[in-house]
Amino acid sequence: MHQNNQNLEKDFSKEKCNTKNLSSESFKNELPNNIKKEEHYLPYPATDENKMVHQLDDLTKESEKKATEIFDILENISNNLQETEQKIDKITEVLNKNIKLFTTLSTKFSNIAIFKSALKNNNSILNDANKTLAMLQTSGDSIIDTMDIMQYQDIHRQKIERVINVMRSLSNYTNNLLESKIDDKKRVSSAQHIQGDIHNELASEKEIETLLTEFGKKPFNAL
């Protein structure tokens, strides 16, 4: 019995030198070179920055906030354009009256150059006012088109929220499916190496010592 224990302890001592620490760093070193270069393949800790649903919730919240700010800015610009259009309409109304007046005066008093000059200036200003009004109307139409395009952002938000709900449903289903009556703290720890495994990670030093202790407690007829 004593001889068997010595032989077993000797065999385990030979294998103990091959025991590896299964830390994240050693696991990373065992990966192929192409995986080492792409560190984003490695699993990261489940912090708020790495939780998928958490990130998607932040994305939809921030996206909705910025979209609302953009809508408010566009609405203010649109209101300013409408006010400017109304002012230009009043200006063109006055210019049309001036043109009508100076047309009559320049016809009746063709020898007075100031009437013709005033008529020419009012026509030029009216032309510029009409161009400005057209530009304002085009800008207003562009803002309306932009608001319509921004509506797609809300559609995208709804799609992301649908994905979140599906992910949460799958998470709840998986948790229920894997639910156990036994507390994890009461479970036996998993072996790091089982006969037939293709990797070289063997039992830890603590596992070896525990196994030797248990082996030494067994009666000879139990071997």
C-alpha cells in the first residue's frame, strides 16, 4: 500500500510540472497568431460598456435625444424663414405700388429723369426681393424634406428596440432553461483536465494534493 502511494505520488509529481495556469493571459497566449492579433475576439468582462443590451439602450436613448435636438433646430430655422418670407411679401407689396406710381409719373413727365431713375431702382430691388423670396421658399422646402428624412431615425430606433426585446426574451428563456435547484456554491468544481482531452492543461497542484490525501485515506482492499 505504501509503495503504491509512493509510485502514484511520483507519477503525479512528474505531471505536475506540466500544469498551467488557466488565467485569461495564458489562455490568450495559447491562441493562434491570427486570433492574438484580433484581441476583440476575446471575451471581455460583463461590464456596462460590454453588455449588448445596455449599449443598445444607451444608443437608442442618445439617438432619440440628438434627433429631438435636430428637430428643434430645424423647426426654429423653418419659423425664421417663414417670418422673413412674410416681411419680403410686405416689401414687394410696397415696391409694386412704387413701380406703379413711378410708371405713371415717368409717362406723364417724361422729361423728368428722377422718375425714370426711381422706376428703374424699384424694379431692380423688386427683382432681388423675388429672388430672395424664391430662395427662402426653396430652403423651407429643403427643411421639410430633411424633417421627413429624420423620421427614418425613429423607425430605426423602433427596430433597435425590437431587437432589444428579442434579446431580452432569449436571455430570459435561456436563464429559465438552465435554471437549477442546486446552488452553484454547492456544486463540485469542474476538472481542468479529463482523460481524452486534446489540450495539455492538467490538474492543478491543489487538486493533486487533494487527490493524494483522499487516496491515502482509502483502505487497501478498496484499491
